[in-house]
Amino acid sequence: MTTIILDAMGSDEYPLPDVTGAVMAAREYGVEIILVGDEAKLKPALAAQNPGNLPVRIVHAPEMLTMEDKGVALALKARRPNAKNSMAVGVDLVKNGQGQAFVTAGNTGAAMVTAYFRLGMIEGVDLPALAPVFPTATGSCVVLDIGANPEVKPENLYQFAIMGSIYAEKVRGIKNPKIGLISNGEEEGKGNHNVKAATPLLKGAGLNYYGNVEGKEVIGGAVDVAVTDGFTGNVMLKSSEAVAKLIVDKIKEAIKSGGPLAMLGGLLVKPALGKIKKLLDPSEEGAAPLLGVNGLVFIGHGRSDAIAIKNAIRVAKNAAEANVLTAMRAGIAERLK
């Protein structure tokens, strides 16, 4: 049975969404869940879900990392050998083989630093990359990095492309995924220094390299994996979320203010709008993988509800059962030898 380690102190409203989502996942996906956090808070929350004989148990971690933890203080808490915070304890359980993946909806920076210091990096990879799935006109696209590294080198983009390709194939089920390099123009030669310097590396990597892509090509479904630095990726992610929300809100506003006929039309299109809302809802994916660290780590949004936590566990389970970490180690070693 696959075992997923969950930071039960991660979400903004912890521990209720985290524990509820964990019980739902154990029931629906047949996985074992280890809840990591303050036992005094987790025990009553778990009992309230009536888990019965479901394989859900608690590992006590009396401390937690928050948005207030930054800089040197965060680094010290993340790397201290005897750290008692829920992220450190949870990541150590994965490192020690007691679970196949770690999931958290906590502070993204804290999760990345903790994973970096406690798991280390896959040999041949210099930097971790956060890799969410964007909805597109033809399905989905793995975009990396979206925030772990504001500044990168061409070699890092090359490494991101290899990892993204392996993840898209093994976890997303996309055979021979097309790789695009995000730039300000489709033509080769466009882009900043990193884009130009990364181009020959990607062309010679043995990947299904598509070429430069602008944001519209990513959303249009031209590629299955889009590679960029964390600054550009984060701006793209937040802009896309904002535009999607604006469109849905404006449609609702137009329907409400358009009179009886518009209201009737709104009722007719409500199922279609529901499908669109589901497509754009980040809770459907639940969490994004932190690729490059030497262990499976998935980071969700602080606003995650129980459904988002459940889905994050599903994504982590799929990655573990696809042996994506083993494939990534082998793929990196093969291409960077």
C-alpha cells in the first residue's frame, strides 16, 4: 500500500481541511496516510471524521513553520537535525522510507527550503523547480518553474526541461511530450540571454523540443511542458488565475444584470459554466510537485479545502506509483553524463 505523509498543520484553516481531506483520500484511493502535526489538535479532528479502520495515523510534531519564518531563521529551522516542526518531521519520514511522498499546503518557501536541506538534490540537478499543471485548450501543460528560483542559468532551464518531460510522461501519461521554452517571441533567437543560451542545450537533449513559445501558445496547447525561470513563471501563473477569475466573474455579472431573459439564459448555460469553473479550479489538481529534490514533495495552496487536500494526495499517489523519482534520476544521469 502506498503511504503518503501529510503536513496536517499546513492549510490556513488547519487541521480540519487537512485531516478531512486525508480521511477522504484514504477511503477513496486506498492509501495509507500519516498525519504529521500537534497530536493534541489532530486527535480530536481525526476522531470527528469517524475514520474507523482506515489506515490513517498520527505522528506527533509539536512545532510548525509559518509565513513569519524567513531568511536565516527559516534555514536554521529547516535544516536542524532534531527539528520538531511538521514539515521537517514529515520530510524525514519520506527520507527514512516510511512514506513515498510528502504533501503540504503550508508556506511554499518553507516547504522548498525544508525539502532542499533534508532531502538534498537529485545528482546532476542544481535547483528545484515547482511544476504546476496549467489547463490549456487541448488538455494541460506542466509549467516549471513558477516560483522556486527567480533567477536561473541556461543549464537550469535544460535540467527543468528534462524533469518536466519525465514528469509529464510518467505521471500525466503524455507520450513523448512536447517541450517549449517560454520567450517573448516564437522565433529562435528571441528572448533574453538565458533563453538564447538554453536553446542549443534543449535542441541537443534528445527531447521532443518544440521551440520558443509565448504565453498564448502555452494556453493554446502547443506544448505539454513549458520551461522558464521562477520569476516569469510566477507572474504567468498569477496573471492567468486573475484573468480566469475576471472572465467568470464578468459572465456572472452580465447574467445577473441582463434582465429576465439573461437570467433564463444563465440557467441554461449553468452546467457549461460549472465545467469551466472546475477546469480553472486549482483545487482539482491539489498540489504541484517540487521537482529536483531527492524525494517526492508536493506543495498546495494555503487556501486548500478538504477537496484540494484529497486531490493533492491523489496526485502524490500517482507520482509514487509511477516511480517518477526513479525515472527522473535515471533520465538526468543519462542526459547529463
